[in-house]
Amino acid sequence: MDFRIFTLPFDPISEGFSDEIVTQFCLNKKVYSVQSQFFVHEGRPFWSVAVQYETLVKGEEKVRDLDDAQQLLYNRLREWRKKQGEKEGMPVFIIATNQHLVSMVRLKVQSLEGFKQIKGFGQKRVQNYGKAIIGMVKAFYEEQVEKKPDRLEAS
């Protein structure tokens, strides 16, 4: 088992402690324990968070568990994410992690509400990318439905 410590400073703008770094870290981990301690250093409040964890199976293996159609959608979402990252000049994992994409595919996310089921895909990402992702997922499944009658006629 591994151990990681995070120190979270108080953010006067949001009037709270941003836990996004801890949340992102824990996405592919099995967490065994979390201990936290509040402290003040040079007049600034902080939370120290200690996480005891084990890294779960890598994302590539989870992708292999998708069926052919799901893998096609996953790859389309990855391509979109790559282009979006280039357009915005940011790393692709800031837009969405591979695990986020796998979750979107498995859940067939087709509404902004659906993103609430995806751990770590927060409100800001939903606001920035939700509609584009929903559009791609809906278009993909509409395309799949249109293809099915062709297969039936060929039989």
C-alpha cells in the first residue's frame, strides 16, 4: 500500500478548500484510509490530507472491456478531446481523463444530469464540454440505429 499527503490552502475567493487535486488523484485508486488535520501556518488556514491507497487496474484494461461499438465511440471522444486540447492549448487530461471517457461511453451520457454519475467530472467541465460531448454521443447512437436496419435487410 502507498501513502500520499496533500496540503490544501484556504482559498479566500471561493471561501473554502479546493479538494479537486485529491479527487483527481483518487480516481484510479482504492482508498483504504483518509486522515485530515486542520492547521494554521503564518496566519493562513490549511487542511493536510493523508491518503492510504492502492492503484487500481490501469485504464487501458478497462477500455479493452468495451464492446466494438463502445470502443468506436471511446476513440471518437478521444479524438475530439485531442483536438479540443490543441485548440485550447492545454493537456487532454484537463478536459477529460481516459476514465471519464470510459464512464461516458458506459453510461451513454446524453444529458447534462448524466455527468453527475461520472466521478471527478465536475461542474466546470460539464459547463465547458458537456453539450459537445452529449452531441457526439447522441449522434453516435443515432448513427448506430440507422446502421442496424441495413444489417437486417442483408440477412
